[in-house]
Amino acid sequence: MAHEIRAIYTLWIREVKRFSRQKSRIMGMIIQPLIFLFFIGKGMSSSLPMAGDMDFLKFIYPGIIGMTLLMPSIGNGISLVMDREFGFLKEILVAPVSRTSISIGKALGGGTVSLIGGTIVLFLSPFVGISLSIITIIKLLIFMALTTFTMTSFGILLAIPMESTEGFQMIMTLLAMPMFFLSGAFFPIEGVPNWMSILMRINPMAYAVDGLRNIMYNSPEVNAMTTFNLSFDIGVIAIFGFVITIATVIAFNIKE
Amino acid sequence: MENIIEVSGLRKKFPEVIAVKDINFNVKKGELFGFLGPNGAGKSTTIQMLCTLLKPSAGKAIVNGYNTLDNPGKVRKSIGLVFQESTLDENLTAYENLKYHANFYGVEKQKAKKRITEVLEMVQLTERKNSIVENFSGGMKRRLEIARGLLHYPKILFLDEPTIGLDPQTRNKIWDFIQNLKKEEDITIFLTTHYMDEAEYCDRIAIMDHGEIIASDSPEQLKANLGGDIIKTKVENKDEVKKEIENKYNVEVQEYKEYLTFEHNNGEEFIPVFVKDFKEQIKSITMQQPTLDDVFLNLTGREIRDEEASATDKMKNKMKKRGH
């Protein structure tokens, strides 16, 4: 057991080290949400005044955090495809380490990297006009960690059958983008056509964004922004994460 | 001497082809054992089965006393592996690659530290230990990979084509290193190669072709089995002369391209007689001590070099694809 934990730690630290050496990845991770937040957010909030004292920027801010968690998390699957292409995966697979530890280690590593991005955006909250207490920030970070772990596992699961990085880019476009747009980041679930509402309700990201709003704006007057209650959000993401992790381990054993 | 690898009736069947056909062989403890054969002979498939990366279709393999099917974890801990293609993480430093390997194999921390210093020294990469592997030359990467394979004190080191894609100078260096290794460590080395000259360094070799082991012995013995010197000659009226030679000297003549080859116990004294007998037909004549190439030619009727070009091309394309 101690040995497996050491293996998980090693896979985790490896992802973090690799990330810290890729300057362009760090820049991209910071700049993309900034563009969304300030260009789309500012633009929309100027032309679409919302009811009450909530402006659009405040509404989409948790969604933007959700995006910084989702995109790199799913995108992290590409690191598995690259490990296969460059041979390092073989080094891990022949080592006396269980497939379960490999899946968990990679998910934790990629998840940590995405969490770093989400945390950076979280520190932008004063610019959006939101003040958060320490307790709220801690709660947010825990919820964000759960989300990134789940979404990174999902990315790895999608990457297992992939032979090329190009194939994985396709997944990003066909799956990660719709997951983001249908997460309720830009518009609430209530009020969309029925078919879209169904798609949004089966999208795990919708619960991530809803959960972030629940924690961030925990006051009766803004509860109109959220659809579900927090424990339901947490439950959905945790169960989804659990199922995905098991599926990843099984898929790994079949493929390799 | 006791056997550290015992293989009996091992077979691997892929949907389209039987890659390994019920082979049997043993490797003795402390030996430098070579697996020789052209590309596609089934060498790598055999190694992958011994390393528990592939499940055999039939038969069994005992590695360091453990059955590869019943005890894959124990087998993996007993062996070090260096693959044909690089399996390093090129975004990490040499030291990190080694340290992570020690973690994966559960080498105790203090012991690992000492061992890393030791193996880095052995492959002469101590000064580069904190450099990112991406900037290493092909030879350096291969050396680092061998160092990594040794890190967890394996009983057997598997080297799959350890010198493929390297220039001759680097190849020699790797070989010096492998021979040193045998002196310094209590280890059995199992390697595959399709370079005949490299197979000469081995204590024993097994020659594999089309999934079967067609000969297994020490290189000296295999060459001695050929029986004497090899006469290679180019003549006019090849078919006629072939028959005449066979009848006259009671030897078996093989055809290879435009040449006729045959063996003779005492080539030096035979050549003058041969030249006198066939002075009208002989266009050229050479004599040589048998090499492993001749052993292979004798066993299969073709030269191993015929297939080498395509393997090199494949390697080059692969390297290009990876951006080297």
C-alpha cells in the first residue's frame, strides 16, 4: 500500500513539474479566462442589464472558473496520448504498480494543474466586484478540487482508446466545448427550450457551475441564480467521478 | 550452473500470424545471452512475454523462479528493461527520470539516492544529471535508459536492440559499457540484436527465424559446426560447375546471388587445387573464416543483412515522426 501511494505521489509530482516547465501552457491557462471574463462578460453586462443588483459579470464569473477547471482537465487526457507516443507510458506500465494507482496518480496530477488555473481566476474576484471570506474560499477550493479530479479522470478515460494527439483535439471540440456552453455558465437552465434543458441536466459540468454559484453567493436574494442545492451538486459530481475512475481502471486493463 | 530463465513450449499467436512457435530455451545465471535474428523473427514478442507485457498463447516461462503468468509482479521486480524505442520522460532531468523509476519500483529512499549516484557514474552522465533529457544525444539517452534499467538491482537486464539507430562509435561505447556491467554487477544480461558482429560478444546465442529457434550455442561452437573455412567463388556456367564441385570434392554447395559457397576443412591448401581444376571457369575467389553471418546463411539460405536496410529505414522514419 505504501508503495502504491508512493507511485501515485510520483505520477502526481511529475505532472506538476512538467507543467511548471511549460511557460506557454501557464500563460494560456491565465489569459484564456481573462479574455472570456472581461471581453464577453463586460460586453454582455453592458448591453443586458439584469434584474436586481446582480450584473452579468457576477453571473458568469463562477462559469468562467468552471471553464478554467474543465478545459485543462479534459485536455489533460492528451498527456496520456503523448506518454504513449513518446514511450513513457510503457515505463509506467511495466513497473510493479497497479493500473488503479496509475489512473489515480495521473488524474490527481492533471487535476492539480487545472486547480492552479482555477485558483488564479479565483483571485481575480475583487476585480469583478465580489468579496469572498476565507471560509468561502476554502469551501470553493475543496469543491474545485473535486471537480478537477473528476473532469481529469474523464479526460483520461476519453484518451485511453486514442492513438494520436489529433484525434484527441477532436474530442476537445466535440465534447469539451459543448460541455462548457451547456453548463449554465452564460445562461440559466430555467428558460431554455426543453431539449436543451435535458442536455444541460445530464451535463456534469452544470452541477459544477451550479455548485460554485451556491458556495459563492450564499444569500437568499441571489438564490435565484442557482438551480439545485449544494449537496445535490456535490453528490452528482462525486458519483460521476467515482464511476469514471472505475471505468478508467477497467478501460486501462483492457487496452494495455 | 542454475537457470535463471526457463522457457518451454512458448507460443504467441496473433490474429494473422503465429509470431512465436513453441520455443524452448534456458538462460543460465550470470550469462550474457543473445537473441539473434532478422526483424520480425519474433524476438521482441518473446521478450515481451518474458517481461509479462504479453500473455503467451501457450507454454510457460519461468523468470528468476517465478512463473510469468502466476506472478507477474515478482517477475517485473526481478527484471530491468531497456526497450528498442526510448521510454524516458524527455521533459524531466536525468536525475528525475531515475528518481521516479526508483519510486515506481519501491527502492528504499536512502538506497535509491546512493544507487542513482552509482549508476550515473557508471554511464558517465554524472555531470549532466540535472539537464533536461530532451537535449541529450541518442547515445546519452540510451545510456541513461540502461542506467535506469539497473536502478532497482534487477537480477536480469533485458536489452532489446540496445544499439539500434546509433552511430558506430556510440555502438562501441555501449558495448564497452555492457561488458563492464557484467564484471561489476551480479547480473544476467539478455539482449536481442540483428547485428551479427554484436552477437559475437555473447556467451551463448539463440538464433531465431520465423518464430522458431533454429540454433542455440556459443558463437564459437556455432561457427565450428560449420566445419572449416568458407570458399566463396564466382564462376561461369554456375549450375554446371556447382554439380562438378559437389561430385569432385564431395561437398555441399550453396548458391547465393551470383556466388557459390562451400566449406572446406583446410581452405589454404585447397585453393591452389581448386584453381587448377577450374581455371577456365573461375572469375573470382575469396576464402574466409566462418562468421555468424555464415552460420545464419547456412541455416536459412539467406543473409541477415538482406533485411537490415528496411529495419534501419523504419527506425529513421520513426525518429523523424518524433521530431528528431
